[in-house]
Amino acid sequence: PGMGDIRVGAHVRPVDPKGFGLILGAPFWAPIGSEDSYLSDKRPRVAIVITNMGLSAASTDQAINALPGAVTLAFAPFAEGLKDSIARARAKGPEVLLNTPMEPESYPRSDPGPKALLTSLSEAENLENLTWILTRGEAYVGIANLTGGRFAQSPEHLKPVLAMLRQRGLLYVDRWAGVETPSGKIAKEMELP
């Protein structure tokens, strides 16, 4: 309680660019440092992502110090001391994502906050907001979309965002995504993790 939400996610890095993996039809990924055993083990896998890290110092410290390294932590881009929190998390082992505010279905009643990616913004404005979010942290492996149902369902708006992530070698975790959603289809076409 108080540490964030549990979401399907990733604690991964690229292993075999010809294989297809678990997240949005992307290239096959495996936990860092375990490629051989990961590739030989054919059982299904589940990844756990704890979101909204950094908003509560006590909860963030608890997550960093108590959770196993296989749990991925997703940090809010507006958290105070974000770079320090991410560095402490990475030193303990977990992979890190940045939560990225995106337009929800209920917008504007539910406002995702400043620097959100919105369908009412131009491509340039959304990429500027994403760039700002990406500059907030270091040593993260990608972004997590937690609220952006409307934005993530719009291929016109999502494609440039995913293209930027692919160009930077970052992955995209969508709370609702599967290979049949627009984000899943786009990511698969782009070979984006």
C-alpha cells in the first residue's frame, strides 16, 4: 500500500533481435545478466512494475530497499530528487521507467497534468513534452503509459512518440496494450520493445 500501482511491464534488455518477445511484439528481451538461462527457459513470464515512484519519499525508499531487483520501478517525472532516486534504485538492481502523462479517455475531466501528451497538441508539441520528460531522469530503459487511453489509441499521435523512443533505444510499456491495440500494432511494426 502506498508504493504505487502494480502493472505489467519490463525488466529487460535486448537479446535476440530476430526473436519476438513479450512486450508489444518487440524484439526478444531478457532480464539483465541472465540471457542464457532466460533463453533456455520456455515458461511464460510476468513482469511487475511499481508505478508513481518518487511522489512519496517514504514509499520510494521502501520500494528501493525492500523489493527484489526483478521488480521494475516507474518514476513520476515531476518527483523531487528524481535523478537521485533513480540512481539509488539502479544501484539496488531494478530497471527504471519514467511514467509519461498521456491523455486519458476522460480528458479534460481527468487532467493528466503538465507536459502531458495530448491529441489536441501538434506532433512537435507532443515531442517537445516527451523530450522534457526524458530529460528529467537518467539510466531508465523506457517510458510507461499509465493514463493515456485516448492518446495511446490514436496512431496519428502515438507513432511519432514511439519513433522517438525507438530512435533512442527505449521501450514503451502501455498499461492496456496488447498486440491487437494500436500501440501494440505500431510497436510491432517498428520493432519497438
